[in-house]
Amino acid sequence: MMTIGGVLVVIGISLLAGAFVFALERLIPASRRQPHNDVIGFVYAVIGVTYAVILALVVVATWDTLDAAKADTFTEASALVQLDLYGHSLPPPEHAEIESLARQYARTVIDVEWPDLANHHASQRARAIYLQLQDAVQGQQPTAPAAVARYQQALDTVTDLGNARRERVDLATEGIPALLWVALGAGAVIAIGFAYFFGMKSTRLHALVMFSITLLITSLLLVPYELDYPFAGIRVSPAAFELALQRMGHVS
């Protein structure tokens, strides 16, 4: 959900854009701008289409990133449950060690790492617990055929857990490049500013047009801004890990 502050900023900028039309009318009357409407309209169409395509690509890319972040959390949480089940199949003390580390990891991710992700960095504590869990799984030396098969599967699962964690952290720390934000901002200014060159007999109608154009462009810009970092803005919740904890509790 978009922040209330962002919505208010969008509305405020749009109102200012509409109000500026009345000031422009005093500086350059519409009668002086009207003769150029045909040429301006052609150029504006090119600018609008170009900017719309670029903005659409950015919105789609950020939306895909949000979906990938959600998928990574469920992949990671599912791997954690599988490791907990593997630990449950082992004799003590390995049984208790792996189960304890799996649950510690889930709780640390929820309570410690998730707030850190909103600030675009990972928790070293969560990473340390993951490494302990990895060592605990890799340290097993089964000999029975059935145990060896479970061990090989557990090795694959702990690798999947690490890969999903790495991807989640990467998505939390890498946003839209600053240069692309500059391009989007400059494009918005050009697309909005160029519309002022149109000459319309009704100043109020021109103000309404400018308000609408600005509202549309700034609203669309707010979408990638909110989606940029999936664990901030429109956040991906730790629901997958909370569900994993519930499932691990039922196993015990």
C-alpha cells in the first residue's frame, strides 16, 4: 500500500502544476502559444510515448523484483522446515542441535533481520546461525543407506536455504540505480513542462489538463518508488518464516 505521505506529495505537486497555468497566462498569454499547437502536439506525442515505455519497463521490473522477493522467502522458509524434519530423524544430540538452530534462525530472521532489511542490510547474527546450521548438517556421517539418502537430500536443502537467503539479501540491498532515477525524474519534468507550451482558450481547462497530466505521471512514479526495495515501502512480510515456525512446532 502506498504511503499516505507519498499520496499527499503527488496531490500537492499536481495542484501546483495546475496553479502555475494561471501564472503562465500572465507571462505568456495563450494567444501567443496557440499558433504552435500543431508542432508542439507532434513533439509532445513522441515525448509522451517514449517516457511511457521507459516508465512501464521500470514498473514491470520492480514488480517482478517484489514477486521474486516473496518467492525467495517461501523457498527459504520451506528449506528450513525440511531441515527441521531432517533433524527430527536424527538421534540425540544431533536431533536437538539441528532443530534448535533451525528455529533460532527463523526467530532471528523475523525479529532481528526483517527490520534490518528495511534499512537495506542483513543481520550478521542470522548469517552466523545459518552457518552453524550448515556445519551441523554437513558434519553428519551416516552409514546406513536410508540415512545416507536423507543426508544427501539435507545437503541439497541447506544449499537451497543459503541460495534463497543470498537472493533475499541481495534484493533488499540493491535498488533502482541512481542514474535511472535521474532519467525518470528528468523525463517527468520534460513531459509535464512541455505541456505548458500548449495554448488553450480556457485557462481553467488548461489548469485541469496540467493537474491531470501531473497527477498521472507522479502517481506512476510513486509505484517504482514504493516497489524499489521490496522489504521497505510496500514490504514483503516475514509470514513465510512465521508459518515455518508453526510447522516446526507441530513436528515436535
